[in-house]
Amino acid sequence: MGREGYAPLFETKEAKGRIAYKMYAISVFMGVCMIWMYRATHVPEKGLRWAWFGMFGAEIWFVIDWIFSQSARWRPVYRSTFKERLSHRYEDELPGVDIFVCTADPTIEPPTLVINTVLSVMAYDYPQEKLSIYLSDDGGSDLTLYALLEASRFSKHWIPFCKKFKVEPRSPAVYFATTSEPHDTQRTKEWLSTKKLYEEMVNRIGTAVKLGRISGEIRAEHKGFTEWQSVVNSHNHQAIIQILIDGRDPDAVDAEGSTLPTLVYMAREKRPQHPHNFKAGALNALIRVSSVISNRPIILTVDCDMYSNNAESVRDALCFFMDEEKGREIAYVQFPQSFHNLSKNDIYGNSYKAINGMEFHGIDGYGGPIYVGTGCFFRRESLCGKKYSEEYKEEWKKGMEGRAKRNAMELEDRAKGLASCTCEENTQWGKEILRPWSIPFAYVTVAKHTYSLVEGLWLGDTVESWWNQQRIWLYRRTSAYFFADIDVALKLSGLAKSAFAITAKETDDEVAKRYEQEIMEFGSTSPMFTILATLAMLNLFCLIGAIKRVAMGDEMGDVEALMLQFVLCGVLVIINWPIYQGLFLRKDMGRLPTSVAFTSIGLAVLACLIPMH
């Protein structure tokens, strides 16, 4: 309870059973230290020294990555809120909230998708007069403004409908797609009426998008469309700001006469000679713009392809900000992203169950996880300082990886020796495999993956979805993360500027069908796919070469010391099966292009031909 009579608005509890986990982590670290000792004391004098040092470097990098990932599990904490206490003490003094929604391209991020996000946050279970929603349109599209104008009109019916029937989730597209018609006569009538209004709105927006322009009749409906008379293109235009709903206007009410939240459209100015810093620049502009329109003390950032799945999210966040003892220590409150329509076994590893269910809680034990880019409530003063303008003053009431040609006698002699029960004694095989040095390798590998599997199953994964996550973990670290490191290094050195790629938010029927069948989608000549395909082919060639040498009875020499790496290579070949399918077996449009196949095979062959010294 804290001080006498004080009832906190949230509580923090440490996870139980961490002693067993810490013992596990310490045992793995000891195993790693033994592996390092082995590497340092058993360096080959010739042959595969380059591979030996390469594996040593990979093991060092593995430990660095492992330490960081396991430290996030050392002290996980879990927090829960008491919204009833918040309502009891502060219902009449709840702070205002500015909600920022960012979009950048009306083709990749369709206007209908964007307004569903906007409508979901407009309908929060929160005093409407204390909500202000800002849409930042970095595409500078009049189609987006038109869609938002339509949303402002539909919100007059959607918001009271949500409140009356406690709708969840409050994205109309998701709600009507996942909820069947109710049986209650009165509710059915309103449900059908609201759904019809939504479908009519979507049809009007879809027609405008298909035509690629706004008709003269529609342009005459709102003065904001005249701004596009001087727009050159999406990268060269003046600033456009339109308040579509002014929450201070007594006439800005919904169908039942209740106040509507403020709704603002913003397309910040863009000129070719000035860098615009992508989404970060848009958020900076939103902070400045909102400070003169609503200046709410709490800010929520949301991506345009998201929607709120909890109408009380604002109240949950405020339980942290407004706690009398610990609230002033908190700068932002972040909600994990949840994804719907995932394939049965999450082929792309997008559920983030381990991240959301364990790692974020572990990092929270050290003071809180990093900002993941969306779904985060901030104190405005934590972003801007307590005094970022002359007028600013925070007030809660106003306003975050052949056999050799030997004869039969020779083969028989060799076979006899291998068939004896003592063949492993006093040999490299016996020393290396019955390998005490094999023990730390095997233990670290098995323990790490066993824990990961148990954790995944505990968090709701299937074995196959866990396996898919291991695959994606490898793919990301050898492609996307690799390019990200290069990009950051070039930017910091001043040799290049960062680029921002907008991901497509819609898929065609064939892509969707392949996803439902859990078939990986490639389809382009991305350098990242070339890297993945090259590594996959290199592992395949190495495995085939090693199997050939064993089958042909070649002298293996130091290769025997790399038996565990031989097994690892086989596992990597299994992991890369979707890539081999995309290179050689598939004929659909999602396969890897022929150019990637030729390039990756050529690079892998070249790597195999490098002489070993």
C-alpha cells in the first residue's frame, strides 16, 4: 500500500521461479567458458585453421548475443493497473490525449485502412472532449484527406454505437468482419444500419481511389481540397493542415448530441532540397502542430495499419502516469503489438510471443523497454521538456544468423578396424567425440534451444511455429540486420543518408492463398534474398562435400574435430528448405527469381573454391 491510506493505481510483481532460470543461465555460461578454453588450447596446426578461427569468432558473437538476450530474462516484472481507482479519484480531472496516426503513401497504405485506425482511436472509452486525433499524411494526398472527411462524418454514428453496445474491437472493418449479426431485434436494427453506413462510406472512398482523383462535386464540399491547386507532387508541396472536427465547437456533436473528439489532417511541407527524416520528422511536426491546436499533456503514437483492440487503453496508461507516488518517474507507457490473421504455425515468426510475453517484461525490470515505434503513450514534457515554448505549462486539467579407389582387401581391413569394440580408444575420434570437450558444445546447444522451445510452448506457440521463429531469427540476422548495420555505419560516417521503405499493407489473392498454405513469399531480386540464398547454397555444398568425403573414405584429418559443426551444417540445410524450394522446386510468382538462383550458386561455388590454408 505504500504510505498510510495510499492505494496505488498500479502494482509491479516480479516473476516467480527465476532461481531455477538463473541456475540454468549460469550453467550455460560456464559451458561457454569451457568452449572458449577448448578453442584456445586446441588450435589445429594446419588444414582447417581458418574454419577453426571462424567458428571461434562465431561462438564469441553467439555469447555476446546470448548474454544480451538472457539478461532480458533475468528479472522480468509484470504490471497490472487499477482503473476503478483512477476513475474514483480522477474522473473529473483526466488529462487530454493527443493521438498521432502516421501514413505516407495512399497506394501502399490504402485510405480505407488508415481511417479504420483513426476511427478505432476516436472511439476510445474516454471523455471525447479530451481526445484529439491527428493524421499525418506524408503522401500529401487529397484522397487521404477525402477519406478522413468521410470518416469524420461516419464517426457521428460509429462512436455512439460503440459506446452503447460496448463494441470491441473498435475498428469498424475488423468488427463487422469478425462479429455476426446480433439476435436482439433493437440491436440488430442499429447493427445493420451502422454496417450499411460503413459499407457506403467504403464504396465512396473506393470509387475515388479507383479513379485516382476527387470529383468537382466532392471538392466543393470542403475548403481543404483547394490546397492541392498549388501542390506539385508528394515530395514538393506546402504545408496542409485541416481541422475536420473541432472538439471545442458546440455543433461538433455525434448523432446523440455528445461531443466529438477533435480531428486534424496534416501534410507537412516537403521540398526536394530539404531532408524530411521520414516518420521521425512527421512525429516532430505533429508535436509542434498539436502544441498549438490542443497541447494535450499525453501523446499516443499509432501506425496507420493498426487498430485499438482495447477501448480502455488510455485509462490503463494513465494509471501509470497519474500514480501519486511513482507516476512522475514514468516517461512513457508502451503496449505490445498483437497481430491477427497469422498462419497456423506463424511461418514468418511475426507473433513476437517471446518478445512481448517475456523479453519486454525482462527489460522492464531494468527500467523499461525501448520504444518500438508505435502503440506508445508519452508525457509531452518527456519529449519536449517542461518548457518548450513560452506558453507551455503542464496542467492535468488541460491538457512514449568416393570412396577412394581401393581394392577389396584394403576396404576389408579398414572395416575390421571400425567394427571392433575398442576402435574409439586412443584415437582422435575417441578423444574428440567422447568429446569431454564435446560436452560443453552439446550442452550449450541443447540447453539454449530446449529453454527456447519450453518458453515458446508456455507462451502459446506450437512446435512448428517455434521452429519457424528459429528460421526467421537466422534470416533476419544474416540479411535485414546486416544491411541495417551497414546503413547505420554509413550514416554515422556521413557517407550516405538513410532511406525509408514503406511496406505494402495489402496483398493480392494469390499471395494471401500462399500465406494461408504457409508457403514463404519471395518474388523479388532483393540483395537480402541473394545473401540468404548464397548462404543456403554454401551450407548445402559443404554438407554434400562432407558426406562425399565420408562415403569415399577420404582422410578426414582435422575435419573430425569439427563434427559438431558438421551436424550444425545439416541443421542449417533443414532450416533453409523454404529457400531451396523457392530456388528450384516452385513455379509460382512467389518463388525466388532465376537471377537470384544463378547469382547465389555462383557465389557459393566461388567460396568453396577458395584454397584452405
